[in-house]
Amino acid sequence: MYTPAPTPAPVVPSTTYLALGDSYTIGEGAAEADRWPVQLAKLAQQTGLGVQAPDIIARTGWTTAELQGAIQASGNHRTDYGLVSLLIGVNNQYRGQTQALYRTEFRQLLATAEQFADGRAGHVVVLSIPDWGQTPFAKGRDQDRIGIEIDQFNAVARDECRQAGIAYVDITFFTRSAAGDASQFTTDGLHYTGPQMRLWAQQALPVVQGLLK
């Protein structure tokens, strides 16, 4: 009796992923598996998107200029990433740099992110800056002022993304809702644990699904 061969499972295209940023991208103080880009890739895989574990160019303390310099020094000249994410700016605010400077340098980073994605703005996603003013680290500081300035920097990023046709995902409100919950923060009281960063990944997931559909 003839038995037909089983139908092979569909091959899921593999999407390379590059994450650019600072301490929030590397998840300072948290396990590597808890980093939000790593969690995003795994969530995407669970929905059938073949997003690979991310390459990461990020370091604690980096401003926009320092990230751009590190990218140039990295030797990574690839232009074939299927997805590029960017989360940067908290150190610009922390160091008292101007929003005008941030706008100029952030715009340059958006162009760099597009280059990594072969010029496709539709394959780049930006996450908003967390509000460190609501962390235990900020106790005793002017938390209201920090929050206002974070909003101003995020408004710049949102506007630049709109002009460039790049997706922007707001995760700042999650970081504000974490205030008072010690389980949301690593031992330094400034950075976030896996459960908080999972919220960011979940927030970005439907946007990434739309970009990669």
C-alpha cells in the first residue's frame, strides 16, 4: 500500500536582530536571559516569527554620542539585519545635556539603525526612555523634575521617529508603575529585573509582528 510522505513543516524565515542601547538594553544587574531584547526574540519565536537571539551593542552609561562611537569602533558593517531596536537617552538627560543635542545625535542613530537594516525604516523599532526618577536610586532627588525631563527627551525621540517613519513604543509608564515595588529593581536600585523588562518586550512584540509580517 502506498503511504504518502508526510508534509514537511513550513520553514520559518530566520530574522537577524541587532539591539542598540545602554544599560537598559543589556539589563544591568539582571541575568542575560532577562534582557528585554532577549525576551523579545523569544516571545517572537513563540508566535512563529523566526527572530534570532540578538546581537547587542550597548553598555552602561552610554550617551547617544558614545553609542554612535562604539558602533563605529565595533567593526560591525552588516546591512542585513531584519530587525534593529534602539533605546538610548537616559544618560544624556542624567548628565544634563541639551535636548537639542540629543535630537541631532538621536537622528544620526536612527540613520545608523536604518543602515543596519539595509535602509528599511520599517524594520527599526525604538523604545522610550525609562523614568529613573521613580527608582529607589533617585530617592532624595527631584523626582518630578527628572520625570518632566524624561518626558521631554522622549518627545524628541517620538518626533524624530515620526519624521523618519520608524516605529516608537512607549514603555515609560511601566517603569513609573514599578515605583515602590522592590522586586522590579536590581540590587543597585536603578536598573530593572526580568519581570519589568518582560513588560517592555510584550509591549514591543505586536509592533515587531507588524513590522515583520
